[in-house]
Amino acid sequence: MLQDKEMVNDYLAGINASLTGYANIIAQTNNTELRQTLIQLRNQDESRQRTLYNLALQKGHYQPAAPASDEVIQQLKNQLMSEQ
């Protein structure tokens, strides 16, 4: 039988895969009505993902990575700006 942590992580993995799929499909959709529907579905999944993430964090099922230093953030910003 699956434990809470395994179920939460499995569900989060599924939602994250779904969000990636929505991003790819939305970018390629020409029909405005379909695009808006897909955006709404993606937004619902993003909300569901955040709720589940917060639950996993509270229960200790998820340990986020340490925050990036200001130096690393600035380096990344500089790199992204130079690629434009």
C-alpha cells in the first residue's frame, strides 16, 4: 500500500508532466477558443500543484533546494540578458 508521501509525490509528478504538456500544446494552438480553454485548464493544474506542494512541504514530504545566492541570481540574469 502506498504511503502518503509516495501518493503526493506521484500526483505532483503527474501534474508537473501535465503542465509541461499544456505549455507545448498552448504554444502550437492556433484556435483562440481552444487556446483559452487550455490556458484555463493549465491554470487550474498550476493552482492544484501549488496546493499539493504546500501540503507536501507542511507534512515534510518535500524538501526544497536551498535558495540561490544573490550572486548566482545575478549571474543567471546576466546570462539570460546577453542571450536576447
